[in-house]
Amino acid sequence: MKEVKIGDYVLGTVWSDGLTNDPWAVGFFAGTLQINGQTRYLLVNSQNKPIREAGYRRIQKISKQHGQWLITHGNAIENSGQSLFEIIRKKGDLNA
């Protein structure tokens, strides 16, 4: 995982595989917490409100364009069985 700093725009997934049918969110990285010896990543929305109190197991910094694409197409990709991280990798630069 590339270094992610507090305030970075990220994709977070509850499970490390990032499958589309599992809970996920797009938001801003706000820090970490430890649960049962595991690091969880905390995300907040644009109003600085926590998205999921228990955090996410995996995050990846993404562009605003990728985030918007995921939000817009979330329902369509939900049952694709793909990894969100793989989808983002394949999408490449959405501005290209």
C-alpha cells in the first residue's frame, strides 16, 4: 500500500480482498485504531463525521474522479464479484 496520510481521499473496504458485495466506502483517511491486534483505518465524510466506527481493514488512496465513479456505479458493480482495488487499477487515469 502506498503511504496514505491523514486527509487523503481513499477507498476503504471492510475485508482485505475488497470484493464489491462487501461493505466499502469512499472518504477521507482520519487515522487508525487497533481491534483485536488488527489495524483498522478510520474514514470520515466531507463533514468530518465517521463513516464506520469500527474502521476498515484496507484502504487505498484514490483520485476524486475514481471516487465519484465508484459512487456513481456502486449499485451496478455491487454483484460483479470483483475486487474494488482491481477495478480501480483497471480504470487507470479517468482523466486520460
